[in-house]
Amino acid sequence: MEKVYLGVDVGGMSIKVGAVNENGEILIKDTVKTDGENVDNFLSDMKKLLEKVIKEAKEKGYEVEGIGFGVPGVVNNKEGTIDKMANIKGKYIPLREYLSSLNLPIRISNDANVAALAEQKFGAAKGYNNVILLTLGTGVGGGVIVDGKLFEGYLGKGAELGHVCLIYNGLKCGCGRNGCLEAYASASALLRETKEKMEAHKDSAMWDYCDNDINKVSGLTSFECAKKGDKYAIEVVDQYVSYLGEGLLDFCNIFRPEVIVIGGGISNQGEYLSNKLQSYLEKRNYGYETAPRSEVLIAKLKNDAGIIGAASLLIK
Amino acid sequence: MEKVYLGVDVGGMSIKVGAVNENGEILIKDTVKTDGENVDNFLSDMKKLLEKVIKEAKEKGYEVEGIGFGVPGVVNNKEGTIDKMANIKGKYIPLREYLSSLNLPIRISNDANVAALAEQKFGAAKGYNNVILLTLGTGVGGGVIVDGKLFEGYLGKGAELGHVCLIYNGLKCGCGRNGCLEAYASASALLRETKEKMEAHKDSAMWDYCDNDINKVSGLTSFECAKKGDKYAIEVVDQYVSYLGEGLLDFCNIFRPEVIVIGGGISNQGEYLSNKLQSYLEKRNYGYETAPRSEVLIAKLKNDAGIIGAASLLIK
């Protein structure tokens, strides 16, 4: 009987479940839309979906070994709880307890953590034991692999790489602190920086790119116009790379990753972004003289990273 | 036969060796002054001292299990080399290879790393498995214990907690980057901040404290005058606590330590400092809502931390 591991990609609007084998292949995949406003509905939707996938897996002759969760929020990996999740009302969810009737081992981690695990086991960083991943989306998420193992910090509450101070007394961050990396290097921050530059320079080609409508500015605007040579777009991109690069130098000095994986929406810029970051780090000796090279790579697993990574919490 | 572990506290001016038992007690201790300008002398002085202590240990009936080194610089813990050490000319020292004739297991780590290990095994953080230590001296050193084990980063080159960015494009740091925590939270930085405040405020009581001679300013000046109520000294201390506190919040968000140990010269301020830091972190939820408390404590082992910690690299 082939062993499978269920991976749950938890979102406030939908829940995705996959049955993943030891090679990281998704053999079954199902999803349910849910109501993030109501915890009871959210939980019962999740449980029904899990029961459905478990039934299907058994019918196909798979042996279900356990369930892993990737949660966009703060968990407690010891107690198996969700302690805070932005899109769900009600702060505390005792997930492992709620699902105890399924009689399966349950592991819970943060969504960026499981994405890092997925990329290290089956994606861009396969074959490397010391890896960090940054997801550049609405926020900046972080995941860390040390000596081949997921590093989550005490109670699974660490590795919040987006929430290190980049600018003392800087912009207010969603977490409550000021000046966090997330406030300068998230996709949302890039939008803000793009719009500020455009407002200051009405002659920028970025205006053309978004039909003179600043509401059409996206994460692409600065990057695409920089590629075409617009001076102001290049300034936005260079500044963004510098903010992000300084954050990465922090993580080089702390972790000395062999590989840095960039995920999230901004990672669609591919090698155009990773080459710029690589060059930024290289010029600064990866933070320290005699430091080994850290290779900057783009995430490979994209939308499936959540399911595969969550399942990977249980894959040996 | 009682087992002992040799701990070597490496400095550019002197080398200290201790034979430490499994309880962290130093049974033999010896030291040699050395010439940091000459690598050959440095190495032969070290080897002679080690041979002397090994002989003495054997005469006393101890079984020597191995040698651990705490080095004020950058090491490679896999190869057993010193890759860079500020006070020694010549960048690269293949230490394990040089001492191979001693026929003992050799482990090498950074001085702040071994201090963290010492405090966690036998000092202020005894009984805790998730600990960070910051040494506040000429520089800012960092050591990290995760799940009861020393975390050194890939090749033993990580955990450089003094070299995370606190102020983007800020003051030049000794490491080559700009705006590192070390440039704002080291004892050297405190001196600079104290002098700047005094120059701006000739009516500060800090002038009296140092006999109107700015060259007599020390790490004590601001702290002692703050305790007596000098407004400007309080500003210096509050600013220093804020810089340091923001760095600690970074490490809370990354590691979620149960205990934060403060060592180095500035730690002589004891609870006056640790209480201020505790309060700073508490008011900010240790970086994140739902984060567990991190207790700020002062290092206990003082000058012996280097020897005990280096020996601890081999103690199970």
C-alpha cells in the first residue's frame, strides 16, 4: 500500500487538501470555499473536506499517514493550535483537538515555513540542507531549513523573517512594530513605492504603462518599465532590491543559507530579480568576509507549495 | 577516572585553558600571554599550554575527552579552522590540523556561541532549551541555543546577531555593512552616544561624573548618572535600551527564546538594564501578539564563560 500524507493549505477564503506521496507528488487534490468570518463553518468545512479526501484515498488503496497544515498566521506547533490568523475571526483554534476523531497524527506550521520545506524537499532548493525562503506577497513570510530540518523557533512561533527591523522608527508595520522588512519589501510596499515615485515624476513611463490611472499600478509596473529603461522605474526597482538585499544580508549573517529561495507574487520576475539580488549580496560578501556564497533562486512549486509543504511536515 | 574536557578561551593577547568536568566545574586552569602579531608564536604558545594542561590532567588521574575552542572571530566548524580573527595577523589558521598530534577530538566555535552554551548548560539560562545570548562589549556578539543545541549556522558561520541591520543606510559598522545593531548597541556605541549627548548639553551631570574630561567617559557614565536622575543621561540610556530592544525584538521574532542572556561589559549594569529591556519587550508583546514571554537575564559565568563554554562543545 502506497503511503500518502495529507497536506492542507489553509486560507481564509478556501481550504485546499492534497494527498501527497513520499516523492512530493499530489495524487488526490480537493478544495472547498469557506467562510472566514465564521470559525464554526470554517472548521466543519475543513473537517468534511478531510473526511472526503481520506475516504477517496482509502478507496484508491493508499495508506493515510497523517495530516499537515500550513496556516497563514501564528500557530503553536506543540499544542497543535492556530493562535492567530488574519482572515479568521476568533483568535484561537484548537485544531488538533477538533480533528482528534480522525485518529491521525496532526502537525501544524506557518504557511511560509511549509513552503520552505516543500522547496527544500522537492523544489528549487532540493539537495541543499541550509535554506531560507522569503515569500514576497501582501506581506513578507519566512521559512528556514537548518541542517535539513525545518526550523520554526520555540513553539513554532519563530522564523518570522518579515518582522525584523530594517529602519529603526520607520513605517508602521501590520505587526505593530515600526520599520519591519515587510513594510519595505512586500508586494504591497512595492506598490506604495511605485505610486510615490510616479506622483513625484509625472514624466515616468510608468504612467503610460498603467494608462495614466494610478489605480492600475501593480507589482509588475516598476519591473516591466525598468526593463524598458524608464529611469524612475529603475530607481524603484533598485531601491526595492536594496531593501530586500539588506534583509537577506541579515539572514545570511544569522543562518548562512546555501540557498535563498524567493517565492510569492514578486517572484514571477524570475531571474531578473534573483540576479539583481545575487549581485547585491555578492558585492557585500554575503554579509561578512569569509562567508560562503548563498545562491538566490526562484521558487519552483508555485501554488502547490502549500499542499506539498504541509504534507512534508510528516514525510521523513 | 573522571572525564574532563579542555576549554580554550582564545584571545589575541592571551590564551586561557581549563579542564572542565561534566558539571561545568573548572578543575585545572592555566594561561599564557601570547603575541597576536605572529601566527607561528601564537600557535606554538597555544600548543605548549595545551600539552602542559593535558600532562597535569593525566597526573591528577583525569581522562581528557577532547578540546573545544572559543574564538573571537570567524571559524569553520566543519574543517576546524579559524578563517578570520581580528587580533591575529594572517587570516587562515588550520587549527584542528595543527593540533592533530594531540590525538584528541577538536571542536571550534565563535566566542559568543560558546558563552551562550556555557550560560545555557551551567549559568543564567540553565534548564532552558531555547536561549539567545548577546555580549555587549567592543562589539555585539550573539549565541543561539535551539531545542537545547547550539545553533551556529552553516559551517559555524552564522548567529552573527550583532550584524543585522537596525538602521538602513546607517552608521558604518566594522563588518563593512551600514547600520548594524553593533554600531548602535555595543559598548563602543554607548560611549559615542554618551559623548555626543554631553557635547550637546554642557549642563549634563555626566560632565561632573567624568571630571569635565570627556576622555574619562566610560560605559558607566550614562548609566550611573541616569540612576541619579540626570535628564540627559536618562535620554542616552533610554535610547540605548531602545536600539538594543529593537534588536532583541528581531531575535524574538526569529527564535522565540525562552531566555535572553545579556553578557559583556555592559551587563555589569545588572537588573537595572535587564528590567528596562524586559519592560521594552513586554510593552511590544515580544514582537508579536500571542508570542510567549522571553525572560531577560544577566550572564552569570563572567570571565569563566569562555573556558566553560568551549569545553561544553564536547560535553554531552
